Amino acid sequence: MSKRRRQDGEEGQAANYDGRSGSKHKSLYLVLDDWHGGFTIRKLDTNNPDLSAPPVFRLASPLNNHAMDFAALGTNIIATSNRCTATVVFDTETAALAIGNPLPDALLNAVNFFVTADDTLFAFTYHFMSRPPAFEVMTTAAAKDEMMRSLCPSTDWSWESIPAPFTKHQRIVSYALHPDGRTVFVSVDDRKVSGTGTFSFDSESREWRRHGEWVLPFHRQGYFDAELDAWVGLHPDGYVCSCQVPSLSLGGSSSNSGSNTTQQQPSWKMAKGQKLWSPTHQVSKSQGATLTSMGNSRFFLVDCVVADGFEFQDAFEDPHGFVLNMTTFRLKYNHQGKLRIVDRNTTSCPVSRQLSSFAPVAFWM
């Protein structure tokens, strides 16, 4: 395993973020909108993922024909709707269901994105240029004794609003957690008014920094992989890409736009010639395929397309109107330093779908 560069006082922290030795066994969970009443959560076999086993949990949607957002925190899968404050928490370890902390007003009637860092959940929201994107942080009360761990997230968890340096014209396009485990990077795009830019937020110092007028190369979330010493994400063209992690010692105050913010875009690579998914054929055009890191350069990609012989609208009326593609693969650099996909395996199966605004998402936990 290659060792990550030690910088910004990060000695010894990267090893605790990815590929943890001695950690508990993890499983792959997939969230689908394949149930007429709402959503299902399924536990998959990573060696042979399929939908033959019954779901471990069904969640009724609070509103018909409206998508929900799902995030992972610890052993919990958190389900939220931007139309109501109530949240539901499913603990995959105990199969227990609990009522979560209500969503803050800033996350309602908006597009929300979630990033997890240990016992912290970062939430970004886009308000369609009606107001600047909001930034909310949810933290959990750390239990000193695991045996005394509370089963009441509504009282143990709390939200905090953090001022963010974005304008109402800027749209969040990509984000990733730094390997230090406490800093999240966010890229925004608005070519006409405010321009592009990448910022970082330190959850300990509660400070924002601007790193330059560039964006991360992947769409939505990227994942740090210790073996590749890089973030990994899905390029909008349907390929997987790796991106060097920017230095935390460079960049300036988020309120400055001058010479302090001239950090160059980090180098990145794309696994060319090995397309993983087709952006033009996705059921959810806005979200596309979703990627999940399983550690040690292993990844799981899920995407959904209309089955052959069906028109888009008619496919929603048939239990076999769509095809779910589940792809497991590993990434490596060859002797020339090029990014390559190896051990690729795709399982496809017919599936029903209820929403064109929802993209199936998986969690490794």
C-alpha cells in the first residue's frame, strides 16, 4: 500500500480513515424506490449482488411521487424529505428504527447533499438561486461506554447552522472529505455571475478557506482511497477518475478573492477507454449513477436505465420496466501511472421504479 504524503500535521491520521485494520465487518446496503409505497433497504452480497433476498426494511414515503434523501452516519441510515421536518433512522447493526432529529428549516424545499465524517454529518443545500446555499452540521453525542449507547438520536443529535461563503447563483457540483477526517472540500459552479471555486471547511476551527477558481473533476461525491493516495469519483462523462488531494496549507480566507486564492487545480486522471455508465440513458438525469467506496481501492457503482422495448413513461407502469446495473471493481495505477479498472463485474437485473427524481444509492457500513 502506498503511503500518503504527510502534510499539514496529518501524521498518522490517514490510516484511520480508509481501510482500517481491525475494524468491524462491514456490509453493503442499497436503497431503492422499487416499492409502490416508498423505498426499500437491501443488504447485498458484494461478491454476487442481486435483489433476490427480501429487503431488510421498507420505508413508506411521507409524500407520494416525491423523492427522499438518504445518508449514512455510523451504523445508521438516515432518511429525510425536504418537504417535512421528520427524519427516520434505521440502525443496520440492531435493525432498530428510531425518530431522528428534525431537519432545520434551511434544509427544507431545497436540494440537499450529505457528507459523513466520523460522528458528524455535513449537509449542503441548494435553493435554486432564491438564496445562497446553506450549510448545516449535525453532530452526535459520543458515548463513553458502547453498552450505554443511546437509541434516541432525536435527543443525542443536534444541528448547527454554519455561515457559508457561497452566493445564491452558485451551484454545488462536487464535494469530498479530506483524509484528515474533519475537513470537507466543496466545489461550486456559476460561470455567468460568481464564477467557479473550491472551498474547504474545517469542522474543528469552524473556518472556511478558498483554494482557487477551479472545481473538482468528479460529479457529486468523491472518496479518498489510501492505496491510490487520491480522491475517487465519477466523471460526468461516465468514467471514473482520481484526483490528487489539495494541500490544506495553501489557499486563503473565503472572504478574499485576490492573490491568496491562486492555488492551482490538483492533477487528476481518468480511466479512459473504460466507461462505467452512460449519462444519457439514466432514469435520473440530474443525479446519474452513484458510487460507493468499500475501502482498499474497491468500489461499487449502481445505475438504472430503461429496459429494452419500453418508453420512458410506460416503464414506470411495469415491474420489469427498468434494469438495475450493479458494478463492483477495483482501481490501480499501471506501470505508466495511468488509472486502470480491474476485477470489474457487473450484475444486471430487472427492477421496478417509482421516481425519475431519485437515484439508487448504496452505503458501505
